[in-house]
Amino acid sequence: MLKQKAITATLWSGADIFLRQGLQFVIAVVLARLLSPEEFGTIALLYLFVGLAGAFVDSGFSAALIQRQDITLTDESTVFWFNLGTGALMAAALWLLAPWIADFYGMPILVPLTGVLALNLFVSALGSVHGTLLTKRLDFKTPMKIGAIATTVSGAAGILMAWQGYGVWALAMQTLISTSLTTLMLWAFNTWRPVHEFSLTSARRLFGFGSYLLMSGLLDVAYNRIYTLLIGKLYGVRELGFYNRADSTKQMPVGVLTGILSRVALPIFSTASGDKEKLRRGMRHALRGMMLINVPMMLGLMATAEPLVHTLFGEQWLSSVPPLQVLALAGLLWPLHVINLNVLMAQGHSRLFFKLEVVKKLVGTVLLLIGAACGVMGIAWSQVVFGVVAFGINAHYTRIHLNYSAWQQIQDFLPALLISVVMAFLVYGLGRLLPWNAGLELMAQVLTGVALFVVGCTIFRIQAYRDASEMITAQFRKKIVVEASV
């Protein structure tokens, strides 16, 4: 029953994220051909400040609502009013900080841009609980509809503004329009409404779990977005634009997988938190399945980075190829971080979660500063080293609390990794073999890579691949039987 519920939730969540991020990626491709790296770099300068303010707005309460199984309407309303109040305070704080941010970078345009993104933060807070409750109910069909509409409309508006010559304002308004439409539709499609009640008892009870996640979230945002400050200040907005393009391109496939995991793993793992053997089986199943997809995608992205960037974004973005290849290597282990940490949260170890984040981010910051001294590529390589270190730390505590060590986890995806390495080398060699144009080279490499990986998984009987094939075959047969009976 739990497995079927997890599969259904994963499919709907995957459909939502695939559709939304697919649309966002298409829009990003069009905008990249209309706007310059400098304009993308300018808006990226604000990602650190807006991200930190956004982490304060949620305060870890969303995860607390999902993790606890005895939530009341008073609890939900308390979180809503808290998020709304914090959203207003953080928006006001960004407004006040805007002149300082602009002076720090020497760019006056950042003052009004910060104001727009501050308003976006407040609007987002209005719909945060509605979205969280849909996730808790494993209802991903509704967010899929909302996301598709909001992304399409806001993307069209951004493209129109970019085409009309509004530059960086096209990116800022695209974000605000998307958030506004999402919030409006969350209220329209979700019947939940807050009551006029704020309970200090509820706040304290939920904050006991969520406070550690808040501090962890702040550390995570600070670490993951501090590159915008370092590159923007030390190397300029053009270099930041190239690096951000590489990072966002890598995040497309990684973001889909981690998005599905982040939305499905905690509620599913939480329901099995009282049965460690059941939780361990679920974790192994999730790990094998996600790494079966992520490993060949990341290594394939490394092999095809140059023709992909040239074909999709144009020649002006080719300087983003080297950091993209390194960041793709860094993204190889990312699903493991999400799975290991969600298992800890599902078991209620939010305090341990926070301690791990402190240790990892301190190590990561040292690596990042060392890398920054070596240039933009040094920052990219620091992400690779950090990924390995962070996996070792996370898996150490999974071994303690679930008897599932780092080596056992590696063994579960090692066959897929070996097949993917061979596939990536052959695909890269194919691109160097003949004088293709970029589009034909990319098409040939992708088709060859998929074929090689499928053949390899079939020959060596990879368990996760067999499970996926059997599930797809069973669903197809079920559909045939239903259609035949009609």
C-alpha cells in the first residue's frame, strides 16, 4: 500500500516538475538568446540576499507541518500568520538594504530590482501553507496545473519584455508574475483557509522541530548562493552570468530529481519512520531508482556540454561550457544528499540535521574561499570536493540510525555508474570523431548515449532498471486491459 502510494505520488510529482521545469528551460533558452550574460549576471547578484530572506519566511514550519502527523487547523493557521508576518518584515528589510547592496556592487539599478524581488517574497508567503498542505496530502496534480499556467504566462511576459528591450527587468517581472499567479491559483484551487487565530503553543511546538531546519536552510542558501557575491565582486557580472548559466543548466536535470525527492521523500519516509527495516528498504529503492537516472544524465551532460550550450543558448554563451562540465560532475551525488537528509528528518532528527549542516557548510565555505582564489573554475571544482565530503558525512549518520553505510549505498548504484562512465567516454569520442555541426553532434550523442546505457543495463541486468521496466510494462498491460474492457 505504501509502495503504491509512493509510486503514484512520485509519478504526479515528477509530471509536475518535468512540466514546470521543462517550460522554464524552454523560456530560459529563448531569454538567453534575447538577453546578454551581463543582464543575467546583474539579477544573479541579488540571489544570495533574496534567498536568505526567503529562508526566514518559511522558518522550517513547512517541513514541521509535513513531518508531524497530528496537525490541527490552529497549527496550520499559526504557521500561515507567522509566514505572512515574517514575509512582510523580510520584504521591508530588503527594501532598507537595497541602497547598501547597490553601493557594494557599484550598480544603482540594484535598488529598484531589490524592491521588485522583495515584493515577490511577500506574495510568495501568502501561498506557502496552501502549497505545503497539498504536499502533505501527496496531491501533486493540482500544483502541476498551477505551475504550468503560471510558468507559461510569466514566461511569455518575460520574453515579450526582453524582445521589447527591457533587459534585466524582463527577468525580474517574470519572477513576480509567476509568483503572483501561483499564489492566486493556490487560493483558488485549495479550499483551505486560515482561521483568525495565532497559538503560541502551536508555534513553540512546531518551531522545536522547524528551528533547526530554519538555521539549516539559512546555511544552505548562504553556501549555495555565496558564489554570486564572490564572482560578482571579484570577477564581474559577465563572469557571473556565464557561471550562473552553467549552474542553472546543471540544475535542470538535478532539479527535477531533487524536486521530486524533496516533495515525496519526507511525507513517505515519515509514514514509515516507526519501522526502520521498512524505511531502509524504501531508502534503498529510492536511491537505486534516482541514481539510475541521475548518474547517466550528469555524465552525459559533461560529454555533450559544448554542443548543448552552442545549440540551445548560442555562441555568446560558450564560456559557460567549462564550469558546466565541472558542475555536472559535482551534481553526480546530489540525490544521495537529499535522500540521506530526508531519512534523518523523517525520524525526527532535526537537531542532528542542523549540526550536520553546520559542519558541512563550514567545510564547504573553506573550500569555496580556496577555490575563489583560483578563479571561477576553482569555485566550480570546490563544489566537486564538497559533494564527496558531504556525502561521507551524511551517510555516516545514516549508517548509525538506519544501518545503511556509505559503501552499501555506493554498491547499490555502482553498476549504473560504471556503465555510465563507459557511455560518457564513447559519447564524447563520437563528438570528436567527425566534423559535425553543433545540432547534429548533440542529437547523435544523445541518441547514442541513451542506446548504450539501455543496452548496458539490459546486458548486466541492473536491478533498478529491471524494476522500472517491469513497472512500466505492468502499467502498459493494465491500460490495455482497461481499454479492452471498455
